[in-house]
Amino acid sequence: MIRGGLLLIAVATGVPAGLAAEKPPTYEQQVLPIFREKCCGCHNPGKRAGGLDLTSYQQLQAGGNSGEVVASGDPDGSYLWQVASHESEPVMPPNADRISDDMLAVIKAWIVGGLVERDGAKPVAAGPVTKLALDPGAIVTPQGDPVMPPRLPLQVVTHGLRPTTVTGLDASPHGDLLAVGGRQQVLLVSPTTRQLLGVLPFPEGNCKTLRFSRNARLLLTAGGVAAKRGRVVLWDVASGTRLAALGDEYDEVLAADLSADQRLVALGGAAKVVRLVTTENGQEESTITKHTDWITSVAFSPDSVLLATGDRAGNLFLWESFGAREWAVLKGHTGGITAVSWRGDGLVVASAAEDGTIHLWDADQGKKVRSWAAHAGGTSDVRWLRDGSLVSTGRDRRVKHWGGDGKLKRDLGAMTDIGIRVAVNDSQKCIVASDWTGTITVWSLTDASQQGVIDANPPSLETRIAEADRQLATARQACDAQRTKERVRRAAADEQVSRTQAAHAAAETARAKAEAQLEQARQQVSKAKQQLAAANLQTEKAKQAASNVRAGDESDVAEKPAETQQAGGEQAVAAEQHHAEAVTQAKAQLGKATEATKRSAQAVQRAAAEVTKATAARASIIKAETQATADAEAARAAAEQVLRRWQDERAFAEQAAAQR
């Protein structure tokens, strides 16, 4: 089934024969056989599903209940092609694969070729093509410094047990400013810091709709009390003053907008009537009574020439703002209209509905140029960005960023409950969305990351001051406890430092002793080396003497008796042995001296390591305690700053109340 009653096409695979490459297909020869086989079972003179009959060329051209279904030369603007090619919802055939590429090629070639009826017939003249590509030069951007409010009271008017659903949400087109509607108040918040900047009272009742003017200088707030009263209030953003209260409804205002020239305010609600009142004196200039259900959406075009209005029954119209003459009936949605939004150049208007779709309309022709299924269960809101893309939310709890062609650019993620409203702050590159629980989430438009959550139900000043007092007391207690702990640790640290200093002194004494022993060992090594050298010399001499004795000297033998010769040989051998023992002793002493030198050097190293360790331990303790003290002091200072802020805010609020 087609939402909006456009058409129902059931198709299956099959390739028509005789498609000539040199000329476009015709309705009778190539297209009608496809319709007869796959579509005319529902779209015939007897059934006319969606008011559409495909059995004749004339009936096809007449379209269905919602208007034409084919546009000559423009397949992307033809709803028949969109659903058959699965570019838009509902896809056809439902719950089945897409029609074959060959069959799609026939349908597309027929549309591109001018919807030729039969051989020899002339193509249908193509209508003007809608510009889906955004012309940046046509977009008017605010100039000068960002428009921001002055210092305003932060005292809330009401605070509930839990947040309420936020239906009033809008971001300034020029400044770090977000307006959040609530019960008898409007919160002004920074979307980048999520901090409350001020509170505007709305004693008329619940704020249902918020709109910044296109130059960011005015803020429209609308709402009231159900079944009792409804008003629209205009505020000057730069001064935070209330400028005018317009309308006098007997029910709350559900939808309202301010024209770009700031001459008119359009408002509507449960009375099913759209009123256009002047901002100059609040007089009703025009009335629109064609709607059959509650008015849910109104929006002026950027040039203030046209007004789009939608209702709960799915009716969507374009009107001339001057005189409220009907401009176009926009048929296509099957669910209640939830939002309308104009592209920056005013050529295309987007609509969202409970049927889950987003439709794009050519404002000049009053023709639908694109549609797609955006959110399962229903689309709650849609907004244009300056670059020609869109952002939306809905009952599937998702926030989605779309290209101007209806293609999904990215899914920003899920919220905690049903999505209600979205707002775009182009100047701050962020997207803001609210859900059914009253949670307001901020995403970065640059990288789609979640930036934080805004409190839509801030507590009263008294509660915030009491909380600040509690935080300060906790911080002071923590600071005092830290200081006590610090003193204990410092005492332990001092004791440890004393021990390390004593160990340091002992290590220094041990090192001095080791160095003395090292010097003594070095001297012993030197002496041992000298003794070894002398022993080696004596040994060599003894060896030489023994050699002389053994070899004998004939002259000595002839002159000396045998007893004398024997005694001399024994003495030489004894001397050789004695000197060999001296060499062995000298080597042993040298080894002992060398080992003593090593031990002394190791003792010096150990002593130095103990000194370094003790010094590092003391430095570490001092550093840790210094950091702990600094952290405690910072916590205390932060708590005192928060307390001073809210105390100052209370004084400011009391002063403002006294002046009033």
C-alpha cells in the first residue's frame, strides 16, 4: 500500500521484448504490458487502488488521489519510479525483491524519453526541474557578532519531580544559544558547555513551541494551558526583555512561527484554525479554516512569501502569507504532520509525519520531488542545515543525518526514548535532540560524537545553594582529613628521612673505610709485585749458579777438592728452592691483595647505592605529599567557587525581584 494513496504496484521479474535502443519506449508497446501483468490487478477501473488506474494512458496521466505519479523527463521526481526502484518507501513490490534491472530500465527510459504514448506520438513536455542541489549564494546567514542574552536570573520558575517531555526546542542561527521550553518557563542554555545561561518566565502555561527569528534577534515562545488559554510571546534576545504577547486562544497554541520580515506571526492549535496576526498591534490579519484536525506545524518561507501548515490528519498546505490565499495542496502523507522545515533558499520545504516518512516538496510547483522512510513508527521532527542536508528524529529513538537527496549520511545513535524534537546550531557545529523522557542530548556535527546531556529540569537556586554547601563541607572535610593524613605521613617521612640520613652517614663511613682498605690493598699489591720481581731475579741467579755447578768447570775441578765441589752444588740447589718458595709466597700475597681490592670497591659501590636510595625515597615521599595537598586544596577551592556562584546568583535574583 502507498502511504498517501498514491499507488500500489506489484511487480515480478520479466523482460519485455522489442525495446529499441535507438528510440525511447512507448506506453502502449513496452510499458503497458508490464502494468497489465503486474499492476492492473489492483490499479484498474474497478479497484483503482489509491485512486490510480494504470490500464489507460489518460488515467495514468491523471494520477491518483494524491496527484500525478510520473513527471516527464524526471524519473527522480516521479513517485512511480521512486517506489519501483526502491529509492523511496514504501518499496514496491512490498515484502519482495526489487523489479529486475531490465524492467526498471524500460520504465526509466520511458520517463526520460517524455512519457510517449504510442509510436508517432510526441513526448510530453518536461516541466521545470526542481533544484535539489543547494545554491550556497541563495542562503542568507546572520551577520555581525553573535546575538547572546545579557545576564539573566537562573532561578527556575518550576522544578518537577522528573523532567517533562520537551516539545519546544530551537537553536539560535547565530550564537552559542539553545532555547528549551518547559512548564511556565524557557531555559536558555549553551549547547557547547550545556550550562544554564538564563530563565525566561512564561506564566501563560506550558511552552509548546520555540522559534528564533532568522536574524537571531527575536525568540518566539508559544503555548498555554490545554482547553483554557493560549498565547504567543516575543522576546528580545539581546536584552532578555519581553516585547509582545499575541493571540488570545481558548486552547494552548501547538504550533507557531514568525515571518522572516517579522511582520506576521502564524499560530494554530486544537481549534483547527491557523491565524495570522501582526506583530505591530496583534490584530488578526488572516484566518485559515481549511484544516480538519489539530494544527501541528506552521512555518514561513525564508522570504516570508509562503506559509506551510500541517495538521494531525495528514493535511499539508502552502499559503500566500499575504491574504492567506491557497498556493498548493501537498498530498502524500498518510499520518499526522509533525514538522515542516524550509530549506535556506526557500525553494524546497521538508515535511515529517507519523507515517514515518520525510517528503521534500518543490514550493513553486507544489510538487513532491523526493520522499523516503526515515523512522520506523513515525517521524517526529525534521530540520534543514545550511549545507542543504537534513537531520531528523522519530519513534525509533534514532537521530539521523540525511543528504539533500534523501540518502542517509550517518546515524548519530539512539536516545533513551522516543525522539521528539531536533535542533541544529550551525554556528557551533552541533545537533541537539530531545526525547520522551525530557532528556536533551548534544552531538558534534563534525564527527557525530556525543558531547553531553542538558538538564531540562534544573533545581531551584535554594536547592543548588544547599547542594553547593554540602559539596563545600564535604570538600573541606576531605581537605582537613588530607592535611591530618599529610601531617602523619610527613612525620613518618621525617623519621624515614632520619633513618636514611643515618644510613647515609654509615654508608659514607663504610665507604671511607673501604677506600682506605682499597688503598692499603693497592700498596700491598705494589709491594707484592716488587717482592715477586726480586724473587724472580734471585731465582734466575740461583738457576744460573746451579747450572754452573752441574756443568762443572774443569779449571775449578782441578783446583778444588771433591768435598768442596759437592758442598757448593748443594748450596746452589738450596738457594734455587728458597727463591722458588719466595716467588710462590709473593704470588699468593698478590692474589690476596687483588681480592681485597675488589671487595673494597664493591663496598664503596654498595655504600653509594644506599645513599642514592635513601635520597630518592625522601624525594618521593615529599613529592607524593605535596601532590596530595595540592589536590585537596583544589577540591576545596572548586567547591568554594561553586558556592560563591550560586550565592551571587541568589543575590542577583533578589535584586532583580526588588527592582521589579
